[in-house]
Amino acid sequence: MVNKILKLNGRDRDILATSPLFKGMSQQGFSKVIEHVAVSSFEAKDLIFREGDSPEYFYTVLTGFVRAYRLNREGREADIAVYGPGDTFAETGIFNSDAYGFNAQAAEGITLARFETESVRKLVTESPEIAFALMTTLSCNLKNALECVADDRLHTAPQRVANFILKHCPESAQSARFRLPFQKSLLAGKLGLAPEALSRAFSSLKSAGVSVHGRVIEINDVSALRRF
Amino acid sequence: MVNKILKLNGRDRDILATSPLFKGMSQQGFSKVIEHVAVSSFEAKDLIFREGDSPEYFYTVLTGFVRAYRLNREGREADIAVYGPGDTFAETGIFNSDAYGFNAQAAEGITLARFETESVRKLVTESPEIAFALMTTLSCNLKNALECVADDRLHTAPQRVANFILKHCPESAQSARFRLPFQKSLLAGKLGLAPEALSRAFSSLKSAGVSVHGRVIEINDVSALRRF
DNA sequence: ATTGAGGTTTGATCGAAATCAAAACGCAGC
DNA sequence: GCTGCGTTTTGATTTCGATCAAACCTCAAT
């Protein structure tokens, strides 16, 4: 069930203002864009849009996680990306008016900032600053997508999991501990694995000093994990 | 060996003007950008840039094909994209000054239009038209990359090859025949396959009416292939 | 505390594609 | 037409991860 609040509240506004898309944007630029924003909330499992729909809106995540996935002919699903707080998705619709290229689903209860594709398209031609911000976001999403292809093709399941863990460790830490921001089944999808494969990957990382308690990951020796 | 010609010749200029990046751009916009262009030629196997290099330039392919790939720790290579005539690559450097995210290699003798990242970054803030063209290109590359992830995760080798073939068939054709634009080993890489796997995929498509003679692909019944 | 429903782990099996090895093919240069 | 090199194909084997099935764990609701 979609619940739209037409005005941003203060907290949402703050989250948005500090997201990569708007960070570094002037007050005026920000004000212009948020004239065209609405806040939408979704419950876990709700569909935000469907592959093939016409791209009327694009989104920035305020809270929670969004799962982007595609279907094959038999209806099997494969995740292609996970978007979290501050991430912007489906912004290709601004420049490429063909249909959304994937399904987007709330992985849990979420709130999104929803922008009108059409209105922002106009803003882009008027404001170099807004254009620049969107290009930076596109660049970032493109880099991540190519990285994902490379990771899929180069690394085994345990290596992909190790990489994911290492991204969440402070660069120079000896040891570390953190909490997964979402369900393991979503992490499995993000890494292109079945949940069973993720579970087995975690247990094969025990030998590299990784222990898992529920959603809490503990790394004894970060540099050993790097060598794994 | 890199061979730089500082001025575009007429033919190169035409190719560039009709490439997706410049198609639809005004004469003035085009002129502005090509002040900052050089033409580079490379021989087969030459490296254009290396992952980790600082992104001084980005490129549009004039002729031939470019292989984008990454290495794992053991030095095994995995292709992540193939860029052909009219395609623009490494344009993320304009907005994201961190290093190139992949290695780029000439798959055969090629000519490229080479743009200075820094100069174009300035143009983008001055000209909405140029900004819009770059955003469209970024969008297109992002869509392709996400499509690639989905294809890898959803489809088997024969299905990926079938999809590739179908993209090269006229939408409504009953039967078709076309020539692969590059070596089979490059196609294998593009599809995330070992050359042996591509070869086996082709032979498993014989049952769907696909025959292969060297680089020439013949499809008896396009709609049967679609159902494969 | 008990129940029940998701989510996760473990076990067994299967299948797709990588890898290694060698044969066959295609083609440019002589 | 031959020669020889690089590409592609074919064959045998291995490996990784998917799939199916069942047990287990967690936690919210009763």
C-alpha cells in the first residue's frame, strides 16, 4: 500500500540534503528540485514499479532498502542491485524515456523521496548544477554496476562475501565487528548467490577468522581476510 | 604503439557527428566539444589505459572494438564490456575523479576519438546541451551494465548467445543471416563465457535452427529461437 | 511458556560451465 | 597449392554453486 505525504518533513529533508545527489548543491538548486518531490512509504515486499512501466518517477532512498530485480521467462527472479539510504535509482528515465529496466521492491518498510522524471528533465536543462549532480549519481551507479559484473565473473562466492565484508571494515583496522544492514537473503541476492550459497560461504570464511552471530559479523584479522 | 593525429579528418568527423553522443547536438555544441578531441589509433592488443590510472581522457570509438576487462589477484582476466563504433566509454571520469575502473584494450586495429576529461568537465557546466548528451550516454551505459548483470544471473550460456543473436535480427524477420562483427573469443568474453563454452552454446542452438559458418550466423526461424 | 512463521543452516544431489588437452579448421604469406 | 600460426571445436574431467529437502533457530504474537 502506497502512502504519499506531499510535503517533506524536517528529518526527511535533512537526509535528502546530505545524500550524494544533493550534497554540495547550493540552497537554490536544492529548493528547485524539492518542489518536485513527494515522500512515499512502502511496506516490506511492496512493488515500487515494474519492469516495462513507463518511467514517470525516479527515487532517492530515505530509509530502508530497495531490491532491484529482473525475471526470466519462467518467472525466476535475479537481483541486480540493492539501494540503501542516500542512493538514487531509476534516474536513467530522465534521459532515456524507454521503460524501467527492472522491478523495484521494498525489501522492508521504507521511505523514498519520489521525483517526477519529466519535471527534473526540464530542470536539468536550466541548471548546470542540477545536471552535474545527476551526472555524478549516474557515474556512480555505472561504476557500481560494472564492478558488479567484474565481481560476478572474477570471484567465487566466498571471495565475493569477503569483499563485501571488507568494504564495511575501516581501511586500517586490525580487527572489526559490524552488523549487516539487511537480511542475509537480500545480501545473497545482491551478491548473485542463493541463500544456501551465502551461508556456506560464511562458514568457509571461518578459517579466515570470520565469525557470524545472527546479523553481527566479527573479523579477527582484517588483513588475513584480505589475503583470502 | 599510440599514434595521435591532432586534427579530425572528414570521415572521422562524420562518424563522430552521427554517434549517439553527438546525434541531435547543435552545430555549436559539437564544435565546442571537438576543440578538445584528438584521434588515437591502436594496434590489436594495445592497451588504451590501465585500471587505476588517473582518468585524463575518455573516448568514443570511431572504428573497431575495445575490450574492457578487469583482473583478479591471480591475474585472470574477465571482460566486463565491449565498445564498438559510436560507443563512448570511461566517461565516468568526468564526474568522478577516481581512477579508471577497468583496463581498456584494442581488440583489433582501432581508431578512437579522445577527449580531455578536464576540459569537457568545464564544458558541461557551461552548456546544458553538452551536459544532456553526456547524461544520455551515461544512462545508456548504465542500462547496458545492469542488463548484463541480469543476463549473467538469469540465463544459461545458450540463452545468452540466443539473446545476442536476436539483437542482431530485424525485429519482424522470419529468417535472418548476419556476420559477427568481431572474433568469437571476444564475443565469449562479452557474454562472460570461456571460448569453449561459446562454441558449445552455438552447437546446442543448432536444434533451434541456428547454423554457423565461420563468422556468419544463419537463423532459419527467428521466432523459434525466441522461444528457445 | 507455547505456537507458528520466516529466515537460515546443513545435507545430498545435480547440472552448467571452467579447465585441461588435443584435434581440426581457416587463412595469410609464400 | 602448400605451410604454419592463431583460432575454434571437440572430448574428458573437475569444480562450483543451484536445487531440493529437511532440520533448526529466532522472534513476535498469543
